[in-house]
Amino acid sequence: MLLSSYKITRTLPCLADPEKIRVIAEISDEIHEVFPFLNAILKGCIYNHPALTLTIKKDGKLFTLHTHHITLAKIENGKEAEEILKWLKDLINETYEKRDKIEPNYSKGAELKALDIFKLLPGTNCKKCGELTCLTFAVKLVGQEIEITKCIPLFSEGYQEKRKVLSELLHAAGYNVA
Ligand code: SF4
């Protein structure tokens, strides 16, 4: 068994959908060894080998596995989070047990481009994020040099849809969106 236990340590509002929650669970063991095997058997994962993260997409939700913790996004409530964590624990352990029969997949999947981010920003070059243009902000966001929350207009009422898509894009690429 690779993963013995997990414990929910934080519950936060979900940026992608304010009516849902984001859950962080600390885990008892390092699990990154199983990531290339999960990447091989599950469709549509985003594997970031240097950062040791694997994002799994399931039923419109995003689960990001890190070496020492798991993040769940777009979750309804604590009960659903517990069910998903149990499912993930079983999946991790079963895949790890079968790893000798699985060809590991180290490919990254979809890669995030600054231009894709730029298209989802307000595009007003208002400088509230501290950058001269939205494009500079997009380049820094893709390089993880700035937080999405620095773009204050993106969190206003009129940009809800763009914010949702951008958050999903970042999650799917294995980025941490708080
Ligand atoms: S705060 Fe947002 S809208 Fe304003 S310049 Fe920065 S990225 Fe563009």
C-alpha cells in the first residue's frame, strides 16, 4: 500500500465556482511514484513531472495530486470530498500494486500558453495588478511569478464566466489556484 491515510486540513471557497468549495487534504505518505502510472491509465490527466503534480479531471471536477497533499476543486460539500478522497486513495493503491503491468506515461498533456490566458483576462490594461499590460500579466501567470488574484477586475461581477474558464484552465494544467 502506497497511501495509508488522508486528512482534510483546509476548506476554502472555490475560485472557479463561488457556490462550491475547494478542499485540501494532507496525506500520510509520498505518492508521486504512482503519478506516471495513473497518467497512463486515466484519460485527460495533466502531468507535471518536474513539479511532481498530476491533475485528474472527473465529472467536471479537478483533483490535483501533489507529493504530500491532494487538492479537490469544485466540490459540493464535505461529504462529497470524503467520498472522492476515498476513491482516490483506492485508485492510488490499486494502481501502485499493478504498476509492474503498466507502461508509465511521462508526457505532460495540455500545456498552458500565455496567449490562452490573455484571451480570458479583462484586456483593459488597467495596471491594477502592478503590470503595465494584461499580456505581461499573462506571461507572468504562466510562469507562476504572479497570482491570479492580483487581477482585481477579473474578480468583479462582469468577468465571472472568464474567471471560471481561466481557473479551470490553470487547474487542468496543474497550477495551484488558491
Ligand atoms: S489588473 Fe487585470 S485587467 Fe488590469 S492590467 Fe492587470 S491583468 Fe489586465
